[in-house]
Amino acid sequence: MGSRTRFARQALGALAGVAAVLVAEVVVLHWKLEVQAIRLEDHARDLAAQREAMVRVDRDGACAAARAEQEGRWVRTALREMGLAVARNEALRRRDADGLTRAVERVGRAEEGVETLLRSSARGEAALGSSLRDLARQADAAREDALREVERLTRRIDQVAAAANEAEGRLLASEATLELARRYLAEDDGALERALIRPSVQVTSGRDVGSGTIIYSRDGHTYILTAFHVVAGERETPSEAASLAGEDVGSGGAPRCTVRVYDGETLGGSSFEAEMVRGSRDLDVALLILDSDRDFPDVARLAPRDSGDGVGVFTRVYAVGCPLGYAPLPSMGEVSSKTKELRGRNYWMINAPTIFGNSGGGIFLAETRELIGVLSRVSAYNNFINIAVPHMGILVPIEPICEWLDKEGFAFLGQAGGDGAPVQGPEPATGVPAAGVPVAPSYATSCGQGPPPAPR
């Protein structure tokens, strides 16, 4: 549209230039004709004057008349020539005037065409502007629709991704459950009993009844892990605010207790005397050695000390103990907290049902059946009497127990395998029996005269 407008304007300029040149030429031609006419008139007057002079001079002579006649012919000839020139000039003027008129008409028609073209161009520009505005509005609407569609698709993709992640999590959980089920189905029906029930024992000290777990039994030496307050005869105070203040046990006679082992050979279990060889009132754990040279085949497997990193809230566990003096009973639940602070120490909590008598009993991981901690106490609230809250058991996790065993010289117990066989320990001290098995050090020895040897 712009190029057509420029062309029309250029054509109009060219026509205007041609018209101006033609007008200039006509003006010059008219000026020349007028000059020539003036010259001819002057010449005619001169001839007339000469003729009159000649008539006056030669009036009487025929020669004068003849010359006058001749001059008259000359004048007539000149006048005819002047008339012809005037006629030619008039013809030229009319022709030029006609050409100028036609040029002016062409210029007028060109101007009208240019005006029409300009009006068409203006209408086209207006229509183009309207079309461009419509296209811009349509583009904006399409862009908004596209953005809304992208947002919808993004939300849908996020939903699909979340659903995929959830499905993947469920699939992994299902695979883990199936693997666990396959593992359980691959074992015989008595595997759980041998791994959880038979290593669990009943510990009686005075009038108090608690629980414990066999963690080592080889070469006539059987070690049992339990809670300190059960062996020391300190009646369990179930309130979380109860304090077992104090450092590790000092000098004096080693506390003794009765341990009932449920190995399946007798209906009600077999009773043995036991002695506490290590005990920590602050940690509320104790290590017993059984007064028997008998080896028990079913021993609890201790979880690796760093296994707590893989345990979280909702990890399934078994709590096994002797509640209210009964034979070992299992209950199932989950880890409900790993950040329960009491007396400056961190404990775990489980929601597996426990009650008085479960103290000192083992807490086992359901998946691996490894000992992950020792139940320290049962939560309760005081309302004239202590009322237990069975689903809020508090336990000592395996890591501080292993550290305590290392500190007390029983690191080999924390390194024992699933069958109770220890990893090679340090060289025994002087006075160890030739067989190299661990001895039962006296209570006083355990409190300050050096650690006992580890078996070789």
C-alpha cells in the first residue's frame, strides 16, 4: 500500500513538472510572437513613412509611383508573410494551448487518481489497523488459552508424577513386604519362637519381676541383658518423671537374682541363679551371668550398633517380656519416637503393648528379628494409683548399650553373630583359664579393677 502511494505521488510530481515546462514554452513563444509582431508593425510604419516620403518626393514621377507600387507589393507581401506568421503562431498557440489543456486535464485526472489512491490507502490502512488489532486480540486470547493449558498440563504432570512416586513407594513397600513374607514362609513355624521367645527370660529380684534376654551362651558361659532397676531391687517407677540418678555401680557385693529360662525342655521353664557382673543405674542396663555351665542354643542376635540409622517412626518391632510374671509373651507394634529425652539421655518409644514385668525385656526388629533395644520402663500417670499406658513403652536403643559394653570390657558381646559366636577379642589377662573362655568377674572387679577378658 505504501509503495503505490509513493508511485502516485512521484507520477503527480512528474506531470506537474511537464505542465510547468509546457506553460513556460508557451509563454516564451507568445513573447517571441509579440516581439515579431511589434517589429513587423514598426517595419510597416517605416515602409508607410517611406512610401509617403516617396509619394511626396516622387509624386510627380512615374518612377516614384512604380517604386511605390513595388514597395506596396513588398509591403503586401510582408503583410501576407506577417499574416501567415501570425496564423502559424496562432496555430501553434492553439496547438500548445490544446496540449497544455490536455496536460492540465491529465494532471487533474492524475490528481484525482492520487486522491482516490490516497483515500483507498487510508481505508486500507484503517482496515489493516483494525485487522492487526483483531489479530493482536486473538493472539492474546490464544496466548492466555495456551498458558492456561500449559498450567493445566503442568498440574496434571505433577499429579501423575506424584501418583507415580506414590505407586513406586507402594510397589517398593509391597516388594519389601513380599520379600519379608517369602523370608518368613521359607522358615519353619518355630523360627520366630527360637529367635524371640526362647532367648527371653524372667528375672526375679526380691519381690520384683522383670524380663531379660540371652545374648551369649558358649562354653558354659551365658550372659543376659536386662534393666538395672530390675536386678538392683529398685521397684520400677513407671512415671516418666521417675529418676534413676547416679553413676555406674560402685563397690560392694554383686546383686544376685533368679532367672527362669524357657528353653522348651520343661513346661514352666528352668530356674537358675545369676549374678550382675556389670550395671549402670544411669543408663538403666545390667549384664548378668548365669550360674550354670549349660549352653543354651537359642540366643538373641544383637543388631549392629549403627542399625538405628535405618530405623524410623513406623518401623515394626516386637516387644518380648514376662508381663505380670507370665512366661515370655510377644506383642507387636511400631517405633513411635526416637527423641524421648529423660535425665539428659535420649530414649526411643514404641507402641507395642507392654506393662509391668516387661521391663528389661528385648525389643526386636520385625524384619530382621535382631535385638534393637532393652525396655526400660512403661509410661504411666498417677491418679491415686499408678495406671500404666501400655502403648507408650520407653527403651534404651542398641547403640548406647554397645558403647557401654565396650567401655565395660564386654565388646565381644556387641560383636556376637546370630548364633552367639563372638568375633575374636583381645588377648586375655593373666589368670584366665587355659580354655580362654570369659570368666564371671566379681562385682567389685567390674567396678574398678579392669575389664574381663574376651574369649578367643
